[in-house]
Amino acid sequence: MAPEVAFSNITDKNEFTKFTKFLAYKGVQVIVESRKGVKIEPNSKPKTSDTDWFNLQIPDSSEVNQATKNALPSDRVLETIKSQLHVEISVQTEDGDEMVLELWTLQLDETQFDTSLKAMNTVYFRMGILLKSLITITRITPAYHLSRKQRLESFTIFYRVYSGEAKLKALGDSVKTIQAGLLKTPLGALVFSVTYRTNFSITPNRSDNNKALLLKSDHFELSPKHVIFESKKKKEEKRESKPSGPIDLDKPLRLAAFVDETLVKRTFEEFYTKIPIPDHYRPEKLPVSPVKEKEIMSKSTQELDDSAASKSPNSLEMPPKKFSGFRHENEPPIKLLLFPFADTHPIRELAEFYKDFFNAPHLKLTDELTQSNKSLEPVLEDVELTNEDLSKDLELYENSVVEFDELLADMCRSAEWSGN
Amino acid sequence: MNARTIAFELSMEGRQVDEVVASIFHTVLFHRSSGKFTYNSEESYSIRTVSYIDVDCDFIDFTYVCCESELLGRNVKREIADFSELLRTVDGTSAPPRGSISLEFFQKRRARWPFQPECVPWEVWTVFCEIAEARNEHDMHAKHENVVEMLQDKIMYITEIINRHQYVPKMPSRSDADLIFDTSYPDIQPYLFKIHYNLSGAPQTTVGNTVRKILRETLSL
């Protein structure tokens, strides 16, 4: 144990307490700064005043200072450090898995004291060296390398400052302890040390506890979550960008959902009686069960969505192309890819044939015929009508054959007269 | 006075020499440098702040800390590069190339005119380097890991030695500052130091060498 009267006067003891307090504050700052994942480059730090503690340009994050303050009450500095002050560094993946990486400890070990060190300026100077050692050692533990990667990977490093008994169990079974520096003072030795885990495998705390997830540098680069998220986003975009084309007035009006069909029908009839329209302009009948049609449309969209959701994200993004057999009117014609030195190959002949067949212009009448039977009927009627007219005309002309003959004879006669 | 000597033996690839030596020397120099002194009177002074930076190695998976001083970095780099170049040009067919490089801290003692001040080393850090090129990729990987582990051990050992607080020169008065510290740097104030090297593998601080050196320095006008 350190002697009761370690310092010759109370001022020295108060000064020592003050120095120790700032050593703890700066120590925590050094540890946390080194785990931010930022490399300290030349001229990266703002120029500070020349009154920095321990003549070292260590950052002063107010958040970190507050965390230290909570764990280290100003009126119980030495007592708290005697019972150990800890900084716990842990990593958390985006899946929520957490792992404690290391535990830094500042302790005042009363068994190792040095009563010969009386000058407070020497204590202050040596505390500066102790901090330099701490800065150096923070760069050689595995957590430093992990923290430097955290900006590229999907995990975050956390810190926690607490005092009292060390929670070493969180580090797992395989640990290593390093002493980062020791300063013997009349009240005991101020010791910075770190205990870190050597086994860096995360055991997911969900359903499967047996499988250990090894934390690899490239593990999180292509997580399935990302893919799903991306595909969802694309799906939403597709839905939003559904084109709302101009209203086609030629198409029959459709009723919205829950509209009283009979009321609409009555209104139409009333309208037609008040304002008579020529028969051929008047629609033959109102749309048959428009609500039903609407239902079918909704269903099809729903089906698409359902089927899409059950499929893998890849198939959603790129729906399989089906061969329609014929080129659609708006579809661009096929272009042959030109492969060098492949002109004489038999497959090229087939490709040429296929191209010509595919690119053949559309016959509109054929299209119309195949579209619907309804559209076919009027065409046939037209043809019949035309045939009827022709036979009437023919009959008329046949009946007038005598007249034509007489006319022709007259014309011939008049020609003879004029010739003579 | 006997200087405290600390020696490290390391085996590495030729391309790693610069970074291995630099990481050891800069770690030592970071601990052995203080901020610039500003003397208010002969005995009273204030010390300015030391800034530090991280250095990522290219040929080893290692990061070390050094003082933020462009001039110091340049001076140390030049000395190490000269040594590394010399070592790598050695024909290693019969035996692997070996060499040593030392970072020596010294203090000056005033001598009577017309003699030069005497340089007394008080701490010498020597790195014995042996170049062992990898035979294949697997061997290279194993050697690389080995170098990193060895360096981590050395860095820990350096901090342990320095925190023992054995002899270091006393803080000087204004008139003696140049006898203890190198005051030529604009941003930091390291203890007086020099870097020397040889290829024999034997340390230079043998009694014979030291006597010869003292005689040479004493007689040089």
C-alpha cells in the first residue's frame, strides 16, 4: 500500500489528483479517437493553443468528456481510478449482432508506488509520456484495423465508459492483455492496459445459435438485404411511373366502383329521349357490366404483384421475354449482329430468313380479322351489300341492252354521215 | 557513462526494411520528443504542443504513430533509405544480407577550447536486419504475418522501456538547451540524436569504436 503521507503538502496531492483526472479524460479521448476509423493525416487537426494538457494535441470531444465525467465523478477521482475506469469498445453489425472487442482500463495500483518522485512537473511530464504510449498501443490491437474499415463496411464501432469491476466475460474465452504504460507515483502506479478478444467470430443471437458468423472484410458488401431493398425500390418506382395516357373518347365510358348502374342507365335514356341522335351514331347498347370489367382489371394487376412478390428479386427486375411469333407494330425490327468471318456460315442464312419473316410489314386487314369476331361481321355485311348492288346494276344494264344497241347504231350512223 | 542499449533482431523482405525500421525509430522519437521550449528566463520555460499523425505502411499491414514534423520525417527517411539501399545491394547468394541501423540519443558536454563539445550517448536503439526473401506466395504470407507480430512486440517493448523512466538528461537551462535537445526543428524538440548504420551486423557501440570516435571527434577542429 502507498504510504499515508505520500506528498509533502496538500497542494501537491490536489495537483496530482487534478493531473490524474485529466490523464483519465485525455486517455479516454485517445482511445475513442483511435476507434473512429479516421487516419490522422498531417495538418488535419486544427491548430490549438499552446496550453494543451500534457503538451499533446489530443482532441476534446465534449460527448466523450461527458461520458468520462459520468463514470468519473470529480470529487472521487482517485477512489474511482483505484477501483478501475474502463472504456469498452464494441462492434455492431447492421444485422444487430454485437460483439465486445476490447476493454481499456486505467487503474491506480497502490501496491506499486515510488516515493522518490516528488516534483509535480516531472509527474506531469511523465504522464505525457504515458499518454504517448497509449496513443502508440491503440494502433496495434486488432480493433484498430477493424475500426479503420468501418467506413467501408456495414458495421459500427461503439464505446462505453464505466467504472468499477471489469466486465471481461463479454470478451469471450480467448483474450490477450497488453500493458500500454505504467507510471509509478507516490500514491501508486497509474496503469493503462487493454484486454482484447482474439476470437473474432460472431454468434448470431437469433434462431441458429450453432453457426458462427465470421466477420470478414468483404462479408457485408453484397448482403441479400440490399438486393431486396433495391428491388423493392425499383418496384415502387415502376408503379409510380405508370403512364396515364390521354382519355380515349371513342371507348365506352366505364363506371367507377360502387356506382348505381340502374340510375346511370336511366339518365342515359332520358338524355337520348330529350336529344334524339341519328340511329347510326347512337351506341347500340350501354357497356355491359362495366363494374365486372373493372374487377377483372384490378385482379390482373393484383396477380402481377402477387406473382412478382413471390419471385426472386432478379426475376422481378428482368421479366422473361416471350417470343410472340409476330413482331408488334411498335416493336423495333430485328437487326442482325454482324460477326466477322461468319458470312458463309449456314446459320447466317437461317438468321436472314428469320429476320425477313419477322420484319415483314403487317397486314392491317388480317389483324382486324383476327382481333375479334365482332369486327368481322360488319365487314361481311359490307361485302354482301356490295355484291347485291352489283347484281342490281347488272340486271339494270342487261334490261337496257336494246337501248344501248340503238344508241350505238345511232352513233355509227352519225359517224358515217359525217364521213361522207 | 554507459549508454542504455536496446537491440532488436528482425528478419524481413528487402522491400520491408524501410518501413520496419521507420516504425521502430518513429515510435521511439515520438516518445523522446517534446514541444518547442520557450524560455521566459534562464531557468523558467514553457513547452508547446506536440502533434502526431498516423502512418500506414505499404508493404506491411501496420500503422504507426509519429510526430507531425515534416523535417523530422524527411531526415529520418533519408538515413533509413540510405541504409536500406546499401543493404539490398549486398549479394545474398552465400548468406542472407545483414546489417544494423542505430538511433542514438546523446548529450553534449562542453570541452575546453579549442576542443569540440564531447558527445555522450545515453540511449541507443539498434535494429539488426536480415533480408530473407520469400520462396513462394505461402511463405511470403507467413513471413508477412511474422513481421507484423514481431513489430507489435517491439512497439510494446519500446513503451515498456521508456515508461521505466531510467536515465534521461535533466531539463536544461536556457544556455544549455542545445546540449540536450535538437533545437533546429521548427515544430518539435527531440533529444539530440543521430542515426548510423553498418553492414557487418556488428553494433557500432563497441568500446574500440567508441574510443576511436571520441578521439576523432576530440581531435577534429
